[in-house]
Amino acid sequence: MNPLRRYLHWLHTRWPAGEVEQLPASAGDGNTGVPGLYIAGDLRGIPLLKFAADSGARVVRTIAADGGFQSSRGVADTTDIAIIGGGVAGMAAALEARELGLDCRVFESSEPFSTIVNFPRGKPIYTYPRDMEPAGALTLEATTRETLIDELRGQTLDAGIEFEHRHVNRVRRSGGGFEIEFETGPPARALTVICALGRSGNFRQLNVPGEALDKVSNRLHDPQDFCDRRTLVVGGGDSALEAAIALAQCGSDVTLSYRRDAFNRPKPENIEMTAALSSGGGNLRTEMSSTVREIREDAVVLSLEDGSEESVPNDAVFAMVGREAPLDFFRRAGVAIQGEWTRRAMMAFAAFFLFCIALYNWKSGGYLSNLSYANNWWPISIKDGFDLSDPASLGTIIVKSASTPSFWYTLAYSAIVTIFGIRRIRRRNTPYITVQTSVLMAIQVLPLFILPEILLPWLGNNGWLPQGLLDALFPVVDYGNGREYWRAYGLVLAWPLNVYNVFTGQPLGWWLGIAFVQTFVLIPVLIYFYGKGAYCGWICSCGALAETLGDTHRTKMPHGSRWNRFNGFGQIVLLVTFIMLGLRIYGWVDPGYNWADRVFDRALNQYKWIVDVFLAGVVGYGVYFWYSGRVWCRFMCPLAALMHIYARFSRFRILADKKKCISCNVCTSVCHQGIDIMNFANKGEPMADPECVRCSACVQSCPTGVLTFAQVDAGGRVLSTDRLAASPVQMREGR
């Protein structure tokens, strides 16, 4: 590899870049944005039986608590709730509806609990989290497929819950309710609809010649049917490994083909059993880094890692590569799909982006040279309450500060951080989120707003600050409050995030010292112990907005190897700042009007508009509600780029209890830095990606309490764990 590629590999691209499955967008209560249409079960993102049962019961409770729903009941030929899907979530919803006295109909296209019915015989069942008690009456205690089916049927079908064997084609709003169209027969009407379909869309295809042959299947019902036959299992998840193990144990000659070089997602016991059956001349052979090229009547052609092909004699193929969510069904119902760009979304994005252009053009216009703006803008009744003739009065200070766009921008910024910060604390309600968000709000309001805009001018104008301190940190100018109090932002926003205390015509010794200590001493020490997130997630104003306003948008961050490579763009911006620093130092050393000054002055002006205004402002916030709140932080911030280097030497890690990881991918999907956290958890390896901003979303969202903040030494030995960041599951279990 060339030096640049080697550097980026060392910095970041060495780590995996997982993808996030597209799902229909829904809120915490299952609301889809289409009034009266809710989602329960797997399509909420957590493929666990207990969570499916819990979500089904809670959606019914949400519907029952809706006053509009209650007042609309009693319409002839209109059921209260239509439940689409007879799985765990759907049946839990039906039980809760009966408990609350609501009329409901359950529509199932195949048979109740069909996903579980189609598990291989004897498949072990893991009902995580162990201590969780789902809402509603449905309980799950069985540990094998057969006993679980009996348990579920006994509580629902045998207890009087009925279902209709009908395939739903479409759901659409009609006359204050919904019309449900079926593949055959007349439509039905309902006031509300619960979609408990699960991932019941089409099986993913291999897209190879011969896939339509009768010997190809997407699921294994009974391994005994394939004893003494030559079988191929394609896939690398638990379903694939469990099928291969079951086939091998009954005597089948099994080949397991997986496109990657290692199994990351399956449970440890499945990986261990696969390794045991494939060693010592057993009848299970694993072909890693292989893909199916063609399926023939009596063989399968595999493409291997070295480019060669191998023909494997074969009688049956099991393509266990998962299913695709039924997204077209939801699109027809008007439900938004996560991360999908519709025409309406494009128009909204364009309008908001143009608004950000106008906002940052106004905000970056500079200070006014007199009070005419404030005197003309401020309401008379407010101005009359201040003695504007006294330059040291608090009223005069406020009016002068309010004569600048930055005052109003920073005031609005602080208000948004505070309002959405309080909402985040209430929504998440964990000790870590409470402390972290409170710190972010306090830093934004006090040192980044009140201090530069009000407190420092007031103290300075009243002579309550030493003259030498004022001259060293806040030089006199001819506009605003008379001094550059805005430089106080540099007490929090370090170089090269804030370059203007360093990139000055005359060197400001105190600011140079402060910037040096911040950037090259304090921040590296913080990162060494606590990771890059010690600054990005707890101090920085960009991070404050991302963690508050952007909290509900974190799942929108793009994932994948292409986006991971784009992380290197921040290194380019960082390089530009170092080149400009060199030019600035050269200009200070040779104070004559030389080429370095000319080049630097032009470069600084371009840097202001391209980086500070366009990238950090227009792009960073213009994509907020479409690409998470960390676009600037992840891809373009020069300080973040520098901290990525520091973070390569950090002791901070996120640990994972591999045995409890269920490969649900929730941790990766909520990471608004695009980190494939699940890949680390699958392997049981400490998460060492330097992009992490320590937001704790992955820890808090993990349904089985797998993840933990920790510090490790160079040998990987755990030095300490952060109990403040314990997840709700861990707190319930006392971990």
C-alpha cells in the first residue's frame, strides 16, 4: 500500500464498516407517522421474543389510552384493532386487546408463530434478557423450539385467540380509519392497525444461476430428511451454523460456505460446535471467503478467495442469508423508510439547506460599527428599561452585545441545547446521560454564551478585571463592546477547531500558550484515559448540539466502507490548518510584508468561508435531520481529525460480553459516528475505533446489556470499568 493508504489504514480503515438494515420508521411507542398505524415486533429493530411480546402489548395500551380512538369506537363493520401478523408480537397484542375489552382481528398469511415453527427441530431458544418481564399476559419460558411452540399456542390459540388465514396486500387510510385489502376476498375495515409482520418479507437471494432448482431452500425443517446426503449451507449467522450443525450431527456430508474470512455474528457455542465438527476429518467442512457461483443439478460451484473455483458434489442447498423487511408494503401504506430519500424528503432537505446558507451568511457578516442596529431593532419598552448612556451598565452591555448577529445565534444555539438536552435526559433517564447532558448544557450556556457576550464585557467595562489580563486576552477594537471578548470561546473551543486566536496578524502570547496547552497537553491526556469522547461528547459545542437536538436522529448516520473511507477528509482539513500555521509562524518570524503574509491572508479568508461557514455551518447543520447530527464531527472537523490520532493511543475501550451478544445490530444502528460496534461485540474484542465520541448510545440501547465502557492496558487487561455508563439492563441485574 502507498503511504497515504497505510496511514488511513492505521488510523481508521482497518476496522470493519457494517451496514444497517433499512426498516420502516417508527417512534418509541410504535407510531409510524401515519395516524392510527403502528408497528410492533422485530421491525422495531430488536429481534428478541421478549421485546416482541412487550412491544405488542404496549402498542395496544397506547391505542387504548388515545381519547380520539375511544370516541370513534362503535362504528358498524369496523373493528377496533386489526393486527397483521400472528407471531409473538401480534398474539401478545391480541391478548392485551382482549384484556382491555377491545375488538380485534388477527390476519396471518401462513400459520401462527410461523417463524418459530420453521426453526429446525430441537433448536435451542434464548429468551434474553433473562430478568425482563414483558408487558401483557404472554409469557416465554421454554428453551427449545418444540416446547416454545406448545407454550405459545397454549396461551393464545388454545385460550380462544382466533386468527384469519388471509394475506394482506395493502393498508390505506379511509374515512377516519383504515381499509385492509387482501389477496382474495372483500376488504376489512379497522380504526387502527398494528403491523406485527416481523422480517417476513422475501428471503434474500443469492442471485446465481440455478437458484430456482427444487433442491434449493431457504430454511431447514427437519435435518433427518437429509441424512446421508450431500448438503451445502450458505451463510454466516446463527441460522446457517445451526442448520449446518444439525445436518452434520444427523450424518449429512455438509459444506458451509461463508463470504467472509471469520464468523463474527453467531453465538460462541455455535462457533465452537462448528469448529469441533469440522476438525479431525468430520463431516462438516467450512469454506471461508467463498461465494456461490452456480448451482447445478448434482453440484455447486464455489468461487474461492484466491480467484479459483471449486465444484462441490451436492444434493441440497440451504441459502440461510436472511430476509428482507417487507418495505414495499409499508411504502404503499405511506410509512417512511429509515434513510430513504423520497421526493418530499429531497425538497425538505433542499429548503432547509438553503435556510442554513442564509443563516450562516447572516451570522458571519461581522460586527456592526455602532448601535444603530440595536437601537432600531430593540422594542422601545425594553430599551427604556436600560440606561444606555452608562457604558458600564448591564443594560448597555446587553444592548451592545445584542447588536451583533453572533449574540442572537449563540442565544438560540444555547436555548436549543438546553431545551433538547432536558428532553434527552427525560427520554433516556440514565445516570450517564443525565450527567453528560447537564455538563454539555452548562458549558454551552456559561463559558460559550454568558461569559463572552455579557459577563466579560460587564466586568471589563466596570474595571473589575486587571488591565493586563484584558490587553493580553481581549485586545481593543473599534466596534461592539470595544474589546474582542469573543476570543473567550477559545477557553473551550481548542485549536484547530477555533483557529482565530492563533491565526492573528500579531501573535497573542497568552492565547498561543492556552491553545498549545489545550491541544497538545490537556486534550491528549483526557483522550489517553477516556477516549476522544472526553472532549467531543462532554465539552465541545458541536457535540452538545449533536447529543441534544441530534439525539433522535442518530440512526440516520450512513454506514459502510465507502463512508468510512470518507472519514479521511478531516485529515485533509487538519493538514490545511497545519500548513496555515506554518505560514503564520513564518510571517511572525519575518514581520515584513512578505509572500507568507499574503498567502496566509488569502488562505485564512478562504478557510473562514469554506471550512467555518460552509462545512461546519451550512453542511454540518444543513444535513442534521437527514444524516444524523455528527456529519461535521465525523467527516470534516480538524480537531476531531487530530484527536483521532491521539485516540489510537488511548486506553479507552468499549468491552463486550460475546456470549450475550445476539447480533441484533442495534448498537451499530444507533452509532452516529458510523462505527460497526456489533462486529467488535460479535468477536468479543474491545471496541478500539478512534471515531467513538463516548455518547453511550450503544451501551444504553443494547437489549441484553452486552457493552461496557472501560480502560485497558497495552496487553488488553481491563484496568477499570465505568459504572456510571451502565445500561438499564446492567443496572437491573446489578452489574
